[in-house]
Amino acid sequence: MRRYLAGLLVIIMGIMIPVSALAAEAGAQRVAIGANLDETQIAQVYSDFGLTRGSVTELTVTNADERAYLEGIADESKIGSMAISCVYITILDEGEGLFIDTNNINWCTDEMYVNALTTAGITDAKVMVTAPFAVSGTAALTGIYKAYEDIYGVELSALAKSIGVEELITTGELSEYIGSEEATEIINELKGILDNTQNMTDSDVLAEIDRIAEEYNVKITDAQANQLLGLCRQLEKLDTDELKQKLITMTETVEKATKVKQTISETAEKVKDFFVSVGTFFTNLFGK
């Protein structure tokens, strides 16, 4: 099955063609390596990926690449002066969802990546983010963008990518005060009502933000509420219906994965109970 990008246009021979007409096979892969890693560190990263260097097309991400997206949005301490984070991406069949695995990433959570990438237009992919030592992981978005675009041969919306970065940073900064799960859920709640917020005043949206925070039993400052308002206004610039549908699809994917995990857990427990009962039977049989 082929995987398609939606909502973008590319010019070929002067004709505007939907990017949905361009496709990449499921299973297509790329690796993006931070430019400031030495050979030993690169070997460690490939070991983390479970790959042999040369088996997958490799791209390089520089600190300048990272700053193109992060500067002015992320704190300088989160950007740094070197490109360290590395990513390995595999395209999945349409509808399979986004799966993130991280190693040595101490600030960005899997959920933060999933939400930010979905906003940027990246769906149906398996992504691993790693580094040779602990880093924040904010710069990894640049590597994922670059790898995804290289696979499809077309650029994602510059606006969507920028808003994806802003969402990641806003979620991360809020997470430091109220917890990553709560911060992610509050922002997802806002995404779910974007069709309403477009027609609301700033005061009304701020009141809605306070209401949502209250639902999650958290207290946010005026500065944090205004930061969320700013993100909300940015998200409104995108296709809000498409964002909402992506949110629904993402939720359904998580629910399916949770059910599968629960089924596996229940099956394992039954198998465990079976062998315990068998052991008890033989203990009682021969122990007498």
C-alpha cells in the first residue's frame, strides 16, 4: 500500500499538482545524523537503531538547520551550539499511526513528538530518536522533518512545521510545571475546539483554557495561559478540520494499542496462572 501526503501542492512543469499524487512505499527509511558527532558516537547511534551504517540512506543535520526552526521559539539552552540528536524513520502503511521510541532524550516525551509531528503533517511512521548522551531532544524535530521530506521528495508546509515546533516547546515548558500528560491533554483539548475558538475573543479563549485546566485539576499562571492562547491562534491558521480528524485518528490508534497491550497482558497472566496451578498440582501430588 502506498502512503500519501495530503493538503500540500508541488509545482511540476508549471502545473500545480496535489502532493497526494506523490507517494512513498511503506517501509521507506532514512537516518538523520547530527553533524557534530564523531565516528565513535555515530557507531553508537547506529547500534541504538539496530542498523549497519550504509544500509539506510543517511542525511546530516547541522545546528544551523536546527536554528532555522527553533530560534526564537525554543530557549537557547534547548538549542545549544551543536547538532547531536539523531533520528531513524520508517514509513508505515496508511492508517497505522505514529510510533515514537526515544533514547537519551530527557525533555521531550513520546507524546510531545507525536502531537507536534501530527500538527506538522507527519503521519503513519515509526520514528526512533536517540543521542550518544542525554539531550533535550527539541532539535530532533528538524531531523524528522528533513528525513520525511527526503523520502517524499517534497517539503511539508513551512507554517505547519513552525507551529509543530511551537507546540512541542509550549507543551514541554508547561510540562515542567504541571506534568507532561496534563500539558499534552490540555493542548489536545484546545485542538479539539479550534473551530469554536476562531470565533472567540482572546478573553473567551483564556476563560476556556482556565476551564480545561480546571478539568485536569491543574493551576496555570496567566503567562502560561497566554502562551497557550498564542499557540491556539497559531493552530487556527492551519486546516482545523484536518487537525481535529488527525486528533481523532491518533486517539483511536492509542486506544487500539492499549487494548492490544491489555489483551497481551491478560493472556500472559492466564498463562502464568495456568503454570502456577500445574506446579501446585504436582507439589500436592508428590509432596504428600
